[in-house]
Amino acid sequence: MNADLVLPVIAGLGWLVIAGSAVASFRLGWSQMLKMGLIWLAIFLGLYVLVAWFQVAQGTAAALL
């Protein structure tokens, strides 16, 4: 790891602590938190797949022209 990546890693960990404490303040059960986490993971993975597919489709269309 080089010195340019230290600050973003520390900032990312700080944001994860803040987000974790915000979720913990709702005092939800572990099963409910796990379900919500999996739903957010599915949303972000779905968006990632959609954008990746769009980029592949755009590149394929550009190759045909």
C-alpha cells in the first residue's frame, strides 16, 4: 500500500464506523440488520451489473459502427 491510499482507507473506515453506529442506534435485531444489509448489497450489485452491461453494450455497438 502506498502513501496515497492511506487517507482514503482511514476515511472509509471512519465512514463505516459512523454508518454502523447509526444503524446500531435503531436497536434492531441481528436478523433484521442482516436482511437490510443484504437488501442494500443486492441494490448496489444490481446497479453495478446494470452499468457494466450498459458499458459492454455500448462498446459492442461502437465496434459494429
